[in-house]
Amino acid sequence: MANYKKSSRGRLVLAITLIAASLISAFIFSSLANQKTNMIVSTTFLLPGHQIIESDLTQIQVALGEVADNYVSDTSQIVGTFTQVRIEAHELISKSAIASQSEAISLSSVPLSIRSADAPDGLSPGVAVDIYWVQDDTNAEMQLIPELVVVGAHVLAITKSGSNFGSEIGLTVAVSSEDVLLLLGATSQGRVVLVSAHG
């Protein structure tokens, strides 16, 4: 009878020990998984070809685990480098999204004046748009099909004109330097229409 009690007590102690060990290990693994690291995010949207300065960056604490090595964690690593892709505001900066100057994409700022009706509602700086050329003279003998001039232009600034009762919008768009002549040619021989680019 005494041996039975000792055996039962031993099994109980062993069971309690195993439960305690599993709880402690689960707590340790959970703590390691939720460990936060200081990472760098952008303070505003950054266009391809933008040279990064200190005011473009800020630090946050996030739990990334094993993928943390894919992102920038120190501002000194990227100040002075150039963006390869568009980076949204408050987005973690991937190491593959930045490059030296020799690899940077060349963008140009182009001013445009367009009809209010030729721009989508809710247009704001940072939005990506596709730009189409449209024949201006609808009474022409030959009706030409609208053409896509620039894909994925980025709106940098918008100013509504006070003339024509506010029927025109002045804006600046960032386009690839190779597309500048195409865009200027489209504005000189017709009108351009902006279409919101999604996805």
C-alpha cells in the first residue's frame, strides 16, 4: 500500500513538472516570436529615383522574426542612396528597393494644365495615374483613337487655377525622362486625360 502511494505521488510530481516545463517553454517561444526590432520606415511617399535624406526616414519597433534581415534597420545604411521603386508613406524599406546612383531610375517633373473634367475625383499628391492623349477637335474629318502616353505617372503637386471659373487644374507629374517628349507632344496636339491607376 505504501509503495502504491509513493508511486502515485511520483507520477503526480512528474506530471506537474512536465506541465510546468511545457508552459515555461511556450512562454519563452512566444516571447522570442514577439521580440520587436527597431526598423526604418519612410515618412512620406518616395518615388523611384528619389535620393533619400534623413527627413524621409523614421524608426519604429516591429516584430518581423526571420525576415527582418530583408529590411533596413539603420538610417546610416541608406541616406544618400536612391529608391528603385515607389515606397509608400510609413512603409518598411526593403534592402532591394534601394540602390546606388548608377542604378537609379531617372524621373523628370513635368507641369500640366488640364480640364477639371479630364482628371479623376480625389486626385491628390502621391497618386499614380495613367495619361492618355485625346483628340481635341471633335469636328475633325478623321476621328483618332485615344492613345496611352504614359503609364504610372506620379502626381507631385496640384494647384487649381483661378481662371475659367476653376475649370482648369495645374499639376506637376513625375514621369520617366524618356517619356517627357511624348507627353509634351500630346499636350501640344490635343489634350490629355488622367486615369487613376489601381494595382
